[in-house]
Amino acid sequence: MSFGKSRWRRGAAIWIASAFILFAAWWIHRRVVDSIVPHRAYPLVAAEQNQWQAVGGKWEMIDGIVYNNSYERGAKLLTGSSYWRNYTLKTDLRFSGTNADMGVVVRTNDEREGTDTYDGYYVGVRTLDGTLVLGRSDFGWREARPVLIPGGVQPMIWYRLVVTAYGCDIAASVVNLKTLQSAATALHEPYCLASGRIGLRSLNAGGMWRNISVAPASLNDYLAIRRQAAYLERLEVLPGPPWWTPWHAVLLFGGIFAVMLVLQLFYFRMRQWKSNTIMRERERFAHEIHDTMAQSFAGIGYQIQGIRHRLTSAEGAEVMEITAQLNVAYQLVRKCHEEASRTIAMLGSRSPSFQENVLTALTDIATGIAGTQIRVVPELRGNAGSLNLRLADALLHIGREAIVNAISYAEPTLLQLTLSYAGDQVELVVEDNGCGFDYKPESAGFGILGMQKHARDVGASLEITSSPESGTRVSVKAALQHERLRTRIFLETKARLWKILGQAAAG
């Protein structure tokens, strides 16, 4: 089942990645295609009008001429791609009345109904003062100095308007097709609009446009018009509106509030995970106390019950036998007391001394039990340091059990205790030259099972090597564990996240 889920997740991930790559390739291709400016002359017939977008006004296309039959200010008729960058737009235009303003828009975006409600550039001619006009609209209006057109601007006369946008430079020229008089202007804006659509625009009066065409532009196309202009106009870069608007303030405080909630949630989760970790540690110590002290108290009870039975049922109970049983009971009480003292020291001290002196503690245990009858040889290898509390406790339990077993059953004359630090690992070896035994993992006794449990608790590997007449070697190897609580919290967080992701994938 686990293999099936893993295979399904890999398949889903591959499909999602493939879909994302295909979408990205399609999007890039679309951007590239849309950014290519065509060589196009617009037919301006009714059948082609659906390729244009009207923003205000009343527009008609009849026999190659576009009419705006509206006196609405700022009416626009748009076409092309918002990704077009460098191009030349040509058209002929004619006024149907006086006191009017009409022309074209280039690099326009975000168009709406109204006079200056778009983001782009406008180039047009005015009848009021007979000038060629070039400026920038960004839902406001900034205008370059108007250029006088020789002979002025008259109704019912066709004027040819040519506009080239290249980089951040725009140049425009106008020619009276009746008198062939012309004028030109040029504009440079440092932080310009890089791309946008083309369109027609009129103010206050209707007008006519014909011979509309667009083509890619080069630097030479721009310079050809620029040379005709008397000067290069530079639009002043106006400061933008202040950021501190009511809407932005709401967004800012909303974002701060959301971040505070997330941090608060994370803080409570960290406290909860820390509390859970501490509770598990307490439960572990409770089990340790129960496993060790309960056994000792049970042994004490058994010995006292045996003494009581002898005193009550056998009048001639031998003093030596009773003394022996009392001695066993005393040893059990002493052992229980030592175990309780060590456990209390572990719980009450932040850095118990045995964390740094595991080898010394094991040597004291061995010499305390064996006395001078067995030679105890401790050896420290590598650079010793303070061990994690759980790891030190596990090594002490395993080492003590191995020492007790060796002294009690193997009858050795030499007991070798080795504690080795190498890299990020520590290894404890308890080796004797006793009689050994035929070790079989499946038939391990309570003591060996206890050692295996302590090794599992700290992620250590336990290896027991023994055979008759060749001694016994007990080795436990574990990784050094620094900042254990932080590591456990991180691992628990990682496990929770994987669990959530697994549930989401399964759902």
C-alpha cells in the first residue's frame, strides 16, 4: 500500500510538472507571437470592424474610412497587441468641423471611457491653435511644447500623420496633403511605457481616418523624423502619488495583523510541541523508575517473605541461612536506593555529572561489585565531551547490565571498558575474558532485552558477540545528540508536515 501511494505521488508530481512546463512554454510562445509587430494595412470595412475595440464614441467603417459620429470627449478605437514595442503608425485624418482635436494613440494600456483615462501616448492635431501635439496620458496629461503647422489646420483637408515609437523615444510628423506643408516633433521620456496597443482618438468633434497602417520600426525610422523636428522635448518626470493612502494603510495593517496571527499560532504550536516532548520524557522516566524499582521491591518482598516463613514454620532455622537471606534483602534495598538516587539526580540536575563521566561511573560500578578479584581496565579514546542526557542514561544502563552479567555468570579475571569518540559517534564496549556463552538473539533473557530497549530509545546499534570459552563482547554505538529538544521538535514538525501532505494527496 505504501509503495502504491508513493508511486501515485510520483506520477502526480510528474504530471503536474509536465503541465507546468507546457503552460510556461505556451505562455512564452504566446508572448513572443503577440510581441511581433506585423506589416499591416487595415482595410477599414464594416466586416473588419470587430477587430477593433471601441471605448466611447460612435464608430463606423465605410469604404476604407473610419468615422466617429460623436462629440464625446476622448472617444477611442483600439486594436493591436499590448506587447507591441517598436513600431510606426501611419494614417490620414480630416476634420469635419472646427474647434476640434483628433489623432492617434500609441503604446496605450488600461483604456477606459473619458478624456485622459488611459496610460499611453497621444499624437494629434488641433484646429484651435493649428498645432501638432504630443504628450503622455497616465490618467492625467503631460504635454510637450506644441509645434505650429504651417498654414494652420483646416476642416475638410486630409493631413498625413506618421508616428514612430522606438525605445523611450517618440517622433511624429504631419503633412498637409493639399499644400504639402509639414511639421515634426520628438519626445524622450526616461521612464517610458515600453509597449502597448495602437488606436484612434478624438476630442469634442467627429472626424475621419483613412490609410491606417502599422509596421515594425528601427532606429533609422525614428531618426528620419527626429531630424525634421526643431528640438527634442523631454517630459518632466512627475512624482507619483503618495503611497500612504487609506487603502494601502488598510492593506499594511491587515498584513501586519496576519503576520502576527501566524507568529502567535507558531509560538503556541512550538509551546505545545515542547510540552508534548517534555511529557514524553517524563513518561519515559516514569517507566524507567517502575522497571527498576518495582523489580527491586519485588525482590525485597520475596526475600522478607522467605525469612518470615522460615522464622514461623521452622523452629530450627539455621542462623546462617537467615543471615544470607537478610544480606540479599539488604543488597536489594541498597540497589534500589542507588537507583532512586541516580534517577532523582537525573531529574533534578540540568547537567548530571555522569553525562561527562560515563566511563568513570561504569568503572566505579565494576570495581564496587567485583572488588579486587577482577582487574578492571577503563580506556577513553578520542575527545570526550558532555553527552545528551538520554544517550548518557542509555549507555550507563547498557554498560551496567553488561558488567553485572559478566561478573555474575562469566567468572572473568579481566574486564575491559572502552569509550570511544570518533566524529559524530560514540561507542561503548564492555569486554571480558570469561567463559562466554552460546548467544542466540531469539532466546535473549530479560537483561539483554532491556539493553536492546535502551539502545532503540536513542537510535543506537547494539552488538553482542560471545561463544563458549572465548569471552563476551558487548558494543553499543550511537550518534552524538546535541540540542536534542530542538532536533526532536524539528523532526516532529517534519513528520507532521509529511502526514498532512500525505493526507492531502490521498484526498
